[in-house]
Amino acid sequence: MPKGILKPAKMQSVLWDVLREDAFTNDFIKKDSTKKPEAESVKLQQRIFAIHKVTKAEFYGSYKFYLSHTELLQPLLDSMIAKAEKNKYSETKGTQTTLPDSVIEKMK
């Protein structure tokens, strides 16, 4: 892995939270006429990066790297899909799931 690129486990964790932030913004923030979705999205991403102790540049540089190396990206995405399916299944069964810290932080 080149220097400055997030390792797969770290990238997966940050990407998971960034994708959840995007969904949260689309599903809730954009429907709230008192908020500016772009500004809220930036604030939430800043929280995510702070929690994971990465910079915006590190994340997006790593994201570009993974996009150009699909042999590394595919297993990462497959694992995320499996995690999402597991969470979906757990939620339908009424059991509590463990959410990433940054997702819990967004809910506060």
C-alpha cells in the first residue's frame, strides 16, 4: 500500500460512515427547509474525519487510489454490502446493532 493511502480496514470504516452521512443528508437534511444540505454535509464529514483521525485529503486521495485499483476496492465493497445486509437483517429482527461512532455522533 503506498504511503498516505488508508489501509483497507480503515478505508472501509471511513467510507461506510461517509456513505451513511450522504444517505442521512439525502433522507433527512434535504427535507428540512431550515437547513442547508451542503453545509450540513460538510459539517458531518468533518466530524467523521475527526473521529477516524484522518484528513479530508487523506480520505479522498485514498478513495481515488481505490477507485483505480478495483482488485482492492471490490473486497472492501463486498464486505460493506455484507455488513449492511447484516444490519438490515438485525433491525428487522428487533435486535440492536452496533453502529460506528460517527453515525452515533450524527444522531446527537
